[in-house]
Amino acid sequence: MHPILVQIQVVYALIMRETRTRFGLNRLGYLWAILEPMLFIATFALVFRIFGRVAPERMPIVPFLATGFMPYLLFRETSGRGLHAIEANRGLLFYPQVRPLDLVLARVLLEIATSFVAFAIIVGVYCVYSGQFEVADPLQVVIGFGLAAGIGASLGLILCAASVFSTLVERLHGPLIRPLFWFSGLMYPTGHLPLAYRTLLSYNPIVHAVELTRAGYFRGYRADHVGVAYPLMWIAILAFLGLTLERVARRRLVLS
């Protein structure tokens, strides 16, 4: 069998194993994976209502928050689960077909699928409740999610490989990711900010993923200050560093 087909089968088997390990053998595990982001968004929507805040340009608050939080949560979860891929599955590396890269890929693909399902349910439930359903450009929404996942996955690969050499990496993940929650435009459109602040935030690639997702969902949403090229550059750089470190870490794991 061709080596690529073998690795595809390995990744698929790892996804199935990861699904059972993460969600358990009962359906409540799957349900909680979807309910968690729903409760997260519902909490902030309630806070907005209590303090009398509305989404800019009178956009519906639930889709506005969902198009901001979900790409960020996807980035956060893919990077975090990538970081712990070796730690959670070290015994599988005794099999010659399984590589650290496969462990990261399996976790990332499962997280992407879970996030898409959660987003579809959140938006679907709101549309049924409100009687309004209109997505300006579904492909652009997918692109925004894909960019967030790509940044998270490539960063997770770097952290995963680096964790082979130092346990300090795990402690750095939280402090590195948490500040981005406030500087990624999750609760405000960065296009409405003064030029100086908007330019500063545009260096954050997650802002581009969030704004592209919103522009794909809301018709007429202006996102001229962001683009696909910049986050793709980050993905390429991080992926190159991650793949290089993964090769070095693989030899380290073999020797140990």
C-alpha cells in the first residue's frame, strides 16, 4: 500500500480513538462539546442585554458573537490539543506507522469538525428562533474558520514538538493565548476603531480570520482592512517551523 494511504488510515484510526477518548462512550460527551460554546456565547449575549449593549450596525447579537468567538475558540482549542498530542498518546509512538505529526493532525481535524457542527447548530437555532436566515458568502465563512484552524494547528505543532524538549512549553500556552481574547475583535468590529488601533490589531492574524468570517456571514459588513494573505503567511511560517521541530523531536523520541 502507498505510504500516503497508510498515513491517511493511521490518522483516521487516531481520530476514531480520539473521539472515543475525548467524548466517552455515551452521547452526552458529544452533546457537551456542542453545548459548551453555545453556553459561552449565550452568557456574553446575556451580558450585552443586561448592560444595554447592542451589536454594531444593529446586527443580531448571537450571530455577531458566534462569528467572533467560534474562530477564536477553534484557534485556541486546536493549538491546545496539538500541544498535548504527544503527552496524551505517547504509547502509540511505539508503533512505527504513528508519528507525532499524525497525532496532532487527528486532534486538529476532530476539533475542526466539532467547531463547525457547534457553529451550525448555534446559528441554526438562532435562525429558527428569529425566523431570519441569510448568510452572505458561506465560502468566506469557511475560509475564516480554516484560517483560524490553520494558525492554531501550526502553532500547536510547534508547541507539541517543543514540549518534547521542555515542560515549560505547557505553562506558556495559557499566557500566550489568553490576551488574544481581548485583542482579536471578538466583541467589536475592528473596522470601527481609529486607524492607529486598527493598524495595530491588524498584526494579529486572528483578527483577519474573525473579520473575514463576519464579512462572509453579514451582508454589507466592511472588512477591507483584512485579507487572506497575511494569516496564510503566518500559517506557512509556523507550519515550516513546526514541521522542522517535529522532525527533530521525532528523533529525540526514538532515542529516548
